[in-house]
Amino acid sequence: MVVRAVLGAGAVAAALGAVGAGISRRQPALAAVAAIVAFVWGVVAGLFLLRALPSLPPTTGLDRFLVILLPVALAIEAEAAANWISGFWLTAERGCVALLAVPVLLHGSVWLEGETPAVVILAAALFFWASWEGITGDVRSSGDRVVALVTVGALVVAGLSIAMAGWLKGGLVALPLAGALAGAMLAEWGGGPTWRRSGSGEVGGTPAGLPGLTAAGLVALFGLVVVGRCFGRLGSAAALLILLAPLLAVLPLGIGRLLPDSAGQRLLGSARYRILLALVPLVIVVIVAKADFDTRLGRLVGEVSPPGPAAAEVSPGADPFKLSRTRGSASRRARS
Amino acid sequence: MPRFPALLAIVFALAAGSLHAADDYDYDLVHSSVGFKARFLDISWIQGRFNDVSGKFSLDRKDPSKSTFSLTIKADSVDTANAARDEHLRQPDYFDTKQFPTIEFRSTAVKAIPEGYEVAGTFTMHGVTKPVTLTLVGGKEIEAMGKKRVGFGTELKLKRSDFNFDKGQIGNIGDEAIIVIDCAGQRD
């Protein structure tokens, strides 16, 4: 079911993205909006296949992330893609969403009953807004694809970590998000119109949908990490490391621009180098999450695994996705 | 004219008298328990309890319909004698205790029955409120350890799926859960 959901999300997003790019071949704005729409439908398809569509009205943090935060952020990115509003208002809208994101995600929970200092919420909002605004702006002018790729990886790692910490549904939801983002980006890179690179007047620069998709990935990552940290058992250090990955993918590019010599610029701007740098925190997070799973929940999974062939599927230390298959086989056995 | 204040005083005295007809009890955490059990693979039961419970009940023995019962359970205090499982149960796949920190019962109608009281009320868990009717067995007051004490026992069967629990987590652990409440109340 998980693999089907990820592939389904990716296929729907890629197909719709390709159709959108094909229809709007000479109109970058339209293609950019189409890329965001493709991502949205990819996510919907993936969640449907995963049987994890949010409940309406939203009652949990995960519901509010999927029903409120992500759609509002995507609407803003669609506005940006269609050039409907000026840069100032775009920045202001992103700032408002960043400021309200944490209170919306934590609404009605114990976190907003005096447990969370306002300064923490403000710091999270500032971090979210700065990375969203800064990275998206940079991608729009540079056409850099590395951040979007790293964000897909970070989403997968966030999902695995949340699931291995004990919140299976919260973790699994990350996978269709990553699948849809990857699918929409594939379609985007396969062809379609491009934005002019700022200042150069060059045509054939940034793929039209890339800034919007990068923003969508960053918002999805932030929302998922916040709900995973506050409602699941994702640790603070793991949450910070996951959020750091996209920044590490873009930081060398910024430092490289400050260097006078072109060799240093080339090295720091190298996609391979930046991906490797961003992978470091993600690999650390996965290793720690797996070790934590083995010592705590792995034993529990071992305890609850039913006898018979399914027991071999779920041994102590097995990954949580095997647990879901075992549950299916157990319930099938129970029905028979 | 002076008759009116006197009449008023009598009315207040009667009203006060009727209020005092009800005995107010505090939940005695030391001598009470709220436990639960659910089927494991449909072959055995997994049992647990909630360690942090509070409540009040007011018993009007002359007019039981005026009695009230309330119980508040801290979902975070779930205890199944396995720390890893307890952590798992607190997460959103199960109780989602950061979002829904309490499980509550509030009575709406009470009537006396031979075994004790039949109490209709609302049961709120995981953000969902459903009407339930509890048969509280007991209710006899005794005096012990310097306090007046009364006790009740009841069982409540419910389906986790009715309370919006994640359907993906209903499989190995059965949908139906039985909540067993044995509570003692005390007053001076």
C-alpha cells in the first residue's frame, strides 16, 4: 500500500505536470501554476491510496497541516507563479502564513496551553519564513534544482523518523508528499517553459514550476516536522537536522558567490558536493531513529507479531512498514 | 410588609435545605481505578489503566435525578506495564494525548435502580463526544478512616472506531475496548 501510494502520487503529479507543461508551452506563468496543481493532485492521489486523507473538519495537527497550512501556502505560491501580486505582498503573505503556521498546527493542543513560550513560536516562524522566502527567491533567480531534490530526501527521512518513533500514519503521510514532489519535478525538468534568469535577460533559465515546487516542498517539510515533533516522538535535534538539510544545500551556493576565485565558486556550487553536504544530517537522523526504534519499539513489534510466517516478516528491529503488512496479514487471518 | 422578608427567608432556607440534600463526594484516587482492556489478535486481552483520574459526584438520595457524576481521565497517564507501548499509545496513532489530553464523562440524567444508579451522560475521548449510559453498581455509604465513603463499579464497552481512532491501527488490537471503572468517593 505504501509503495502504491508513493508511486501513485508520483505518477499522477508527473502526468498532470507533463500535460500542464505541454499545454502552456509558451506561458511560464501558466506552466508554473500547472506544476503546483499537479503536485496537489499527486498528494491527494497518494493520500487516497494510503487511506490517509485528512478528516474534515480538521481535528488533529496532521489534518490541519494537510487541510489548512499546505493549501494556503500552495495558493500563495500559485499567486506568485501567476504574477498576480507584487513581491512586497508576496513576502507579506508568506510572513503571515509563517507566523500563523505553528499556532494553527498546534491549535487546541496542550502545546498552546502555556507550555510553549511565545519566543519559540516566533523563532520557528522566523526560521520558516526566512527559509521559504530566501530559498524560493534564490531558486527563482538561479534555477537551482538541488534544493528541491534534497527536500524530497528530507521529506522521506522525516517520514521514516516519525514512523520509527512510533507514529506510523504521521510518518507514512510524508511519502506521498515526497512522491508527488518528485513526480511534479520530473515533469518540470522534462520540458516546458522557463523563467528568464533575473538580470541576465536570458531565456531558457529556470524551469517555470521549479520555484513553486521548491516552496511546496519546504512548506510540507516544515509542517510535517512540526507535527512530528509536537504530536509524535520526533526529537528536537532530529527535527532541526532535517530542517537544516535544505539550507545546507543552498548555503555553499551563497558562500561561493562571495568568493573572488572561480575555482572556489565552482567547488561550492557543485551539485554533487551540496547534495553530499545535505545528506550528512539526514543520514545521522536515520541512523539515530533506527537505533531508537531497535531499542524501544522494535521489541514491542516483536512482541505483537503473530505466530506463523508473518512473524518472520516482523522481527525485533524490523522497519515499521513491515508492521503494516503484518497487520494486514493478521487481520486477513482473523477474518478467515 | 414584614411578612415578605420572612417568606423569602423561608424560601431560601428550603432551597438551601434541598441543596444540602445532595452529598458531594471527591474522587478517591487511592482507592479507585480506571482500567481498560482490548482484544489482542482475538486470542487474549491486553490490559492497562489510567493512573491520573479525578472526579466528583453528588448524590441526592431523596431525588436521584438531581445527582450528578463527572470523571476526568488524563490520557497521558496510560499505563500498560510496558513503557515503550505506553509511549506508543500516547502518540496520534492511538490516544494523541498532546491533542486530546483528557477523557471525560459528564452525567446528564440519573435514575435509581435496585443495584445502584443508571447514569446517562456524555463520554468524550479523542475529541469525539458520544452519549453513553452507565450502570453504576453500589452507592451504599459507610464511614471509615474518618470519612464518609461510597463506591461504585461499572463497565463501558465502546468501539475505538466510533471515537475517530486511526483505522489503520485497528487490527492486531481489536476495535472494541472495555473500560472498567471502580471508583470510591469520600466526604467529610
